[in-house]
Amino acid sequence: MDRSREEKAASYFQCTVRERAVFEAGIKLAAAYHQFIGAPVSASNVESLERAIEHGIMVQPFVESVSVHIRRESLRRKRNEYDYQSLTGDMLDVSVSIKIEDVRVKGRMRYIEEIKYPLMYVDGIEPSTLDKPQPLREK
């Protein structure tokens, strides 16, 4: 019997389903940050940029939902026709929900003023009965 693509992929993860879901949340947050930092942003395109980031994350595996907010108070007025602003980490507030089997992980990235850093962190994990390590499988 042929194994499914997911079964084949899962065989490389020597961890629990819960740990894999946390890993996947981190991957999605890092993708949002590293793919879009530096993108031109202004009051006229901020909503479309938020939707573009959301759509870019939604097509990745295991994403249940995603919400992207660019802090409007960080935007400034354009000074002349050559002036534009680039998206920076302190402007982003991203929430992602990952679901693998019966595990749901909520990841978040937002600028934390107290530490002056756009922190990516686990915002919640729904309990799972699948916290035992995956058996080793032939690759």
C-alpha cells in the first residue's frame, strides 16, 4: 500500500504532533516576517498588503486561520513623489492558527515595546492526547 504524501513527510519529524504543530507555527510566522519586511507600504496600500501576507500564509500546509495587522500609527505621510516607506518588524502584528490532527497551536508575532523586538511566540496550545513521540519510520 502506498503511503500518503503526509505520511511520508511526517516520517521525518522525530517529535510529537504537538511539537510539529509548534514548529509549523514558527515557520509561518518567520515566512511572514522574512518575505515581506522591506515591502513598500503606505496608507493607500496597507490593507492590500495585509491581505497579501494573509493569503501567502494561508496556502501553506496546516494553516487554519491567519490575521495580519499593520500598525497604522507607524505610517507617515509621503513627503514627495520619490518618498516611500518600507514595512518593518515593529509594524507587524500577525496571528496564525495551525491544526495538525487534534492539535491546534496559536502563534503570534508582534512588536513588544518592553524588549524593543518583534517577538514570535506560542500564544496557546490546545491539549492533545497525541503527545507521545512518533514512531521511527523507514524513509
